[in-house]
Amino acid sequence: MKNNTIDLPIFPISIFLLPGGVARLRIFEPRYLKLVSMATSGNGFVIYAKDQDPQQLKSWGSWVDIINFDKGEDGVLEIDVKCKSLVEISDVNLRDHDLDFAEVRAFTHWSQKRVFTHRSQKSARSQKSADTNLSTLNTSLSLLITNNALLNKLYESKTDDNPYWIIARWIELLPIPLQVKNNFIFESSYSDAKKLVNSIISNSL
């Protein structure tokens, strides 16, 4: 590692994944089968959305670990990956096995935050409305995960009381353009992400 950067292989696919998020990938190209082998014995790999908005302030990706292997009914390798951090990407270069590698630097994202489980009475009263909205989002998310066969397998716990985790999962799963989701990779974007999710879910109920 140099200047807090690490060299990792890049997997180009249009998947939006925040820290704590899980996804299943189907791997069939020889070069990406090699990437899986390298990632398993190394430090994972980076999912990079090829159609990122060029106006974004930084080129970024999701640094993931492989948490499960399987084969689909057609014999294609399927891997489950979990995002442990977002990374800023620089110095992308093509190397052995036709794979892209890049120097990446992890940065903090709001989805990695935790909240205190105990609040003062005053704080609890002031948060009553927000908690009601959060409870609705939590319940709806749990139902969505439970009723989707793949998500039900990927998320064994179904949900988490942490509001940052709940909002992050909704941003990943909502059918909104990737260019819109990209607005929520910044540390200061949690409030806007929460407003968007509340607006969409409340209008759908």
C-alpha cells in the first residue's frame, strides 16, 4: 500500500452497491474467472459502473469481498459479494489476463455510520415523526427482501435497525437511474437520500 492506496482489479458492471450491500454476480468470461481467483486469494476487487456521469467529482467504485460461491442451473459460476467500502479510483491500467487494475483509496460513506440505541427523552420526542417514517421504511424493506427469492438468500437478517443501513439498501434497490444514485456517494448526501426514499416509498403506499 502506498499513500493509503491499494492496487486492485476492476470489474466493470453497472451495479450500485454501498457499504453493507450484497449482490450476486454471474461470472463466465475467462478473464473475470481469473479475477475471482485473484480476489479470493487477495484483497477482493472493485465493482466499477462503466456508465458513470463524467461530471462526477471523482471516479469511484465499490470495494467488495466474495462471501459465497455457487453454480447456476446452467453451470455458470455465481458469486455473492459484499461491499466493505467505497473507493476513489485512479491510475487505471490494463495488465495480465486482459484485466484492468487501479490504484484505489477508500473513503468514508454515511452508510458506514451507526447510531446510538439509547436517546434522551427530549431527543426521543423530537425524533418521533422521523422514527415513524423510518419504521415504515424498515417494514417495507423487510417485506421486499422476504418476498424476493434472491434478496431473501442474500440478506439472511432481512433488515437492520440502523437508519443508515435502511436508507442505503433502499437507494441500492429502488428503480431509479444510476446517475441519480451516484449523487448519494458523498458523505454529506444522507439527508437528501433519506428525503428521496421517503418521498418514493410514501407515494407508493
